[in-house]
Amino acid sequence: MPSHHRSLRILVSSLAVAFALASCKSKPTEEAPEPAVEKVELPPAPAKFPKLKIPADNPQTPEKIALGHQLFFDKRLSVDGTRSCYSCHQNEHGNGGETSLAVGALEKQLTRHSPVIWNTAHFEAFYWDGRAGSLEAQAKGAWGGGNMGVGAENLDKKAAEIGKIQGYAEQLEKVFPGQGATPNTIAKAISAYERTLICNDTAYDRYAKGDDAVLTDQQKAGWGVFMGKGQCAVCHTPPLFSSAMSVPGGLYYNVGIGTDNRPEQQVDIGRMKVSGQESDWAAFKVPSLRNISKSAPYFHDGSVPTLEAAVKLMSSGGIDNKNKSALVQNRNLTEEELASLVAFMTALDCNQKLEVPQLPE
Ligand code: HEC
Ligand code: HEC
């Protein structure tokens, strides 16, 4: 992308000129004045999201969304009453997980970190390894699997239990006439709610729509690094900040997370478990970077505690291993460039929160 390189050179050289001018003019004892930052040409910022695909057999209705919202927050869905979907996707943690690795119902230790679920409906493959092909399948997976601990074979029974709660019985009959409470109707309602979790009004989005004043100069410099020298946009493509969104089957890369400090047979092989391809060994889905500043710890195993450390790791070439993607390289960023990248990430903070609904008795 030659235009990015050009604008980056303009950015770098104009900053250098500004610094040189500033240091010439100031007397040695005086504090250097703020370098006059010229208007620099930055890469264009795309704003328009692709159209959200709604499955033909699960149209959105306000009643269904309201029902799914309640179910998402209801711990009675879990085997032991200790977990709702929300338990591992909370506002306080950027709607990702709190602990490095999630802990499911019955205190079951799981093997991966809970991802941020904003804009998740734009994915066409779910989980870090993309093993679920729809939100509906994912919801049943989480509900029947270790997250909620019910067991796939017990979902019918659990659904019937939920259907005995009067408030749910009424809503389910209204939203799914003649079907009532089944694993499918419950998963459909939850998915309809998840399709409303769209984060598209961040500082970045307002900047992309032409409000130049919403980003600080440091954030703008960070945007330049993100698109240019840092080469982050290759995989974290704006405006969704994940190239894996809107792509049938998703996109997976090995950046080395979880491949070090353990024998090879203990490495989480990620996408390879789904595809069977050697080339997918320890490859994981490209996560979106929206809400990233609020969703520590980072990566599929939650192994990196801070955003600074995560950005540094990604921009210095990830972790070497036998299958690392050639697209992750050491970009030799300066401390200043790293700081600007981190500052830019905060421009992706989502302003909304999941509302806690009233649950039926
Ligand atoms: C115990 C914690 C926990 C609970 C409870 C939980 N999740 Fe998750 N969620 C996770 C983890 C961990 C992953 C990633 C697992 C993986 O990739 O193997 C995940 C992944 C997801 C994803 C995929 C996001 C993506 O980027 O692909 C969605 C959507 C999601 N959960 C929704 C739900 C729903 C709906 C429920 C309730 C039915 C739920 N979660 C319950 C921990 C949890
Ligand atoms: C080759 C594609 C690729 C490139 C280039 C890339 N990333 Fe990533 N990024 C990924 C993948 C894949 C993951 C998830 C890896 C994992 O968890 O195993 C990830 C994870 C992250 C995370 C953690 C996200 C989370 O939810 O935990 C951050 C932060 C991040 N990248 C920032 C960057 C920055 C900044 C750059 C540019 C310097 C960059 N990435 C370049 C593919 C890429």
C-alpha cells in the first residue's frame, strides 16, 4: 500500500522537522516548546461496517431480543446455578473474561480465555478456533459444554425446566408459537440478543466519519503506525479490526502465543484441531481490537496481563515457533511509536455496556 508508506514518511519527517525547529529556537536553559505539529496526511479511516447477516430461520424481533437478553443473564441456565453467559463476558472486563483462563460451572477449569463479544455477530465462525459455524451453535456449545456445564445430552431437560418459569413460558410461546422451550428456541433467542451487541460509535468511528478533533495527536500518530510501519491492519483490518470478521470460515494465524515454555504435545493446537491441517498448528482466530483497552488479560490463553505488553509482543514479531505466520515480524517500533499505538487502541473503546435485565420469577 504505497500511499500508507508515503503518508507515514510525511508524518515521520514532518515530526523530525518540527523537533529540529523547536530545538533551534529555544535557548538551552528554556524548556523546549511543544513542537508545532503540522497537519499530517494520515491513511484514510474506513467507517462503514458490512451489513450484518441475519439467518433466514432466526429473524430479529424486539420480543425475541428481550427474551434472549434475559436468558443471557440467567444463571438458572447452568447446571449448578452459578453461571450465566454474562458471568464470563462482563462489562467490568470489557465483555471478555476476568481470569486468564475461564472457570466454568462446577468450578471446572477451562483451557481458554473468554473473548470480547462486541460485534461477535460479524464473525461467521466462533470460538478462538472457529469450531462453531453460527451463534446458535455456539450458544448451544457454551450451554451444553464446560462453560455452563449442563451436558449436551441434558439440554432438552434443562430447556424444559426453563420453560416451567412462568415469565419465560409466556414469552417463549409468544416468540416461538407452538415450539415453546427447547434448546433450539433458547439458543435462537440468545443469538438474536447477541446480534444487537454492535459497537460502532467509538472515538475511532467518529474520527472516521470526519470529526478530526476526537483523536489526540498521539492517537493519530498511533493510527499512522497501526496502518503503516506496524502493519497491524493486515490482520486487524478496520473498521471491524479483525480480518476474520465477515469471512466465511474465519481467518487464523499462528503468532506464537502458548507455544513456548512447554513440551510440544501440551501446546493448544488451535485451528488445527478443527481443520486437521498442519499449517493451522497453534493458529487462532484474529480477534477484533474493539474494547481492547478494557479487556485484559490478552490472547487465547490470557497469558499477557497488560495492553502495553500485548502490543509490544505483536509488534516485535510474536513468539518464534515452527509455524509462525510470516505476516508477524519485528517492526522495530520506537518507545514513542509503541506508546502511540497503545494510545490509539483506547480510541476503540466501546461506549455501551450490557444492561442488566429484570429476570422472570
Ligand atoms: C465459564 C465462562 C463462560 C461462560 C459461562 C460463557 N462463556 Fe462464552 N466464551 C468463554 C470462553 C472461554 C470462550 C472461548 C472458548 C474457545 O475459544 O474455545 C467463549 C466464547 C464465546 C463466544 C465466541 C466469540 C468469538 O469471538 O468467537 C461467544 C459468542 C460466547 N462465548 C457467548 C456465550 C454465550 C451465549 C454463553 C451462554 C450460553 C456463554 N458465552 C457462556 C467463556 C464463557
Ligand atoms: C498475522 C496477523 C496479525 C498481525 C499482522 C497482527 N496481529 Fe494481533 N493478533 C493476531 C492473532 C491471530 C491474535 C490472537 C492470537 C492468540 O491469541 O493466539 C492477535 C491478538 C492481538 C491482541 C490481543 C487481542 C485479545 O483479544 O486478546 C492484540 C492487542 C493485538 N493482536 C495487537 C496487534 C497489533 C498492535 C499489531 C501490529 C503491531 C498486530 N496485532 C498485528 C493476528 C495478527
